[in-house]
Amino acid sequence: MSSVSLVELAPRYLPSAPADALGVVSFGDRVLGPEPLLEVWPAMSDVIFGSVTVDETKPLEELTRDVYARLIDEVRAAGHPYFLRMWNQVGSLNEHERGLERYQLFCAGRHDAFVAAGYHHDVDLPAASAVGTPGRGLAVYYLASREPGVQIENPRQVSAYHYPRQYGPKSPSFSRATIWRDTVFVSGTSSVVGHETAHAGDVLAQLEETLRNIEMLVPLEKIVAAKTFVRRAADYDAIARRLEGVFAANLFLEADICRAELLLEIEAVARK
């Protein structure tokens, strides 16, 4: 765990990281584009950065519940009990086990950990993303603060924690965005209207719908860093051309998305 300030609380996408960086995330060969880039969070104070990567030595639901319980204990012990932003990388996200998609099993474990720790779904949930990686296992990293952020939702979308049971036995536990001081953390956002996927199979139509959803949370010109997850690497060129000049900084990654019919997802950091 290390610490961050309220000034410029946003990542930079760099080929290498300074020695004093708060946190550095490497995505290996999943980076799409001309050069391998790291996600680098600046070294400041007031916010802590933490991460954990675990092998899948037990069922994913149980593993997720244990990891989240451990992280909740960790931030509370550090005096920074409020998660602002969480990132999750789940092995084989869209595969099925015991009649459920692995994303749904992950959501069940996260839900149970938050409820057991006393979180209220309409006020205490951080902005978050959950994408797939090859193989098995779970990686989580986070930013947490001494003071809470403000949870906000998107009027175009049903709040994830109110999704009907067709999306899993326990709801995804995240806010659409979190405001903390002058920073807005926008969760992984995709082509979902209400609670249903829009434009299945059409990547550019999904991109436009995703941008409309983000604009309900923050003007695009206020975004200082965005990360775009692309299910099919072959779609990268078309997506990158459309987003050229839209965001101040953009990192593109190949990753599975939480629903098999979703082809991309965008998360962002913006100035309020």
C-alpha cells in the first residue's frame, strides 16, 4: 500500500514508471496499440493504492468473498476506509461453472463481502470495473480515502445493484461513478440501456451508446484519462479512429467484458 494527493488524481499511460509512483499496473501483451504502456498513478498523499493477485485455489465465489473481506480489513486498518475506485481482473470471465457465468460468481462473492462489512448499496459502493483475463485467478487493485466519495448513478441505466435476477443471483456491487473532491471516477461503461444490452454484434453502434452513457455522468471534454477494453482485437483500429481526439489520454486493452454480447467497455477519470 502506498499513498496519493487530491491534485491530479488521475493515471498516466507511460512506457515506464518513475521510481516514486504511487501505483503501477502492467497489462502485458493485452495492450493494443503501437507500444506497451503502463498505468501509472502519481505519488501524492490523502489516498492509498493497494492491489492483490491470487491463484484460484478455491471456488471463485468463495475466493472473491475472501479477497474483498481482506481488502476491506486492510483499508480500515490503514485509516482509509472508503473505496473510491476498484478494478477487477477475473480469469475466464464469461465461462460457465455450476450453471452460472463466472462473472456472476464473482459478483456473488463481492456482494456478500460488502454486505457482511456493513456496506449499503445505494451510498457506499465505489466506482468499479470487472474484465476478463485468460486462465483462472483474480486480481484486484483499488484507491481508497480517509473520506467518502459521492456515489452517482446514470438515469439511462438501471443501477447495477438493482439488476433483475436474470443477470445473476446477486447483483453487481458498484456505482456508475464516484465523485471525490475535484475528481470523477467513471466505472466501466458499456452499451447498456436500462438493464439490457443495446446493438448486439455492432461494435461501432455499441461505442456510440457507450459514449452517450458516459456523457450522462460527465462531459467528455472533462475526461483526462480513459481506458477502453476491446473484446476482439480486430476491432481496435475502428474504435481507436473514432476515439482519436475524444479523450485527453486513452489506453486500449484486449479483454473480455461482463456480458458475452458486449464488445467494448470504457472507464474514465474526469475533472468535476
